[in-house]
Amino acid sequence: MTDAVPPEEPPTATVVSRIVSYSVAVLGGILIIVASYTGSNGDWSAPVSFRGLISVPMWVPFALGIAVLALGVMSLIGPVRVLARRAREKREPGRPD
């Protein structure tokens, strides 16, 4: 079996760009959750109409917000770890992970 070559890491600008993009997803998820919570008035089964095209219960946008928030947080983990490792290597060169 041949030795696997580790994938080349993306440049720092790409990592920072990903962090910004995923942070926007996290903020969008929070915004959806807050909007659905404040719009529910305590009645989660109340129908919500989207421009008259579709009507869904209030818990559907809330669940969508939770999903967007969770995906954004999970996506943030990788790029943040890359930046943290680079900062640690810069601070303490030669130290193994």
C-alpha cells in the first residue's frame, strides 16, 4: 500500500473567507429562529403563509432555523481549527500537533 499524500491546505485568505461565509449562515439561522419565535405568539401550530403560495405550521421555519444554525456551526469547526493550528505553529514552531 502506498503512503497517502496529505492534501494541501488552502491559503489563509480562503480559510478566512469560509469562516465569514459560515458565520453568515449561523447568523441567518439565529435570525430565522428569532423571527419564528417572535411570530408564533405562543401558538406553534398557527399557519404561516409565504406570499400566499404555501402555508405551513410555525414550527417548520423554526426547525429550518435550527438546521441552518447547526450546519453553520458544524461547518465552522474545520476552518477555525486550521487557523488555530497555524497560529499555534507560528507561536511555537516545531511543536507537533
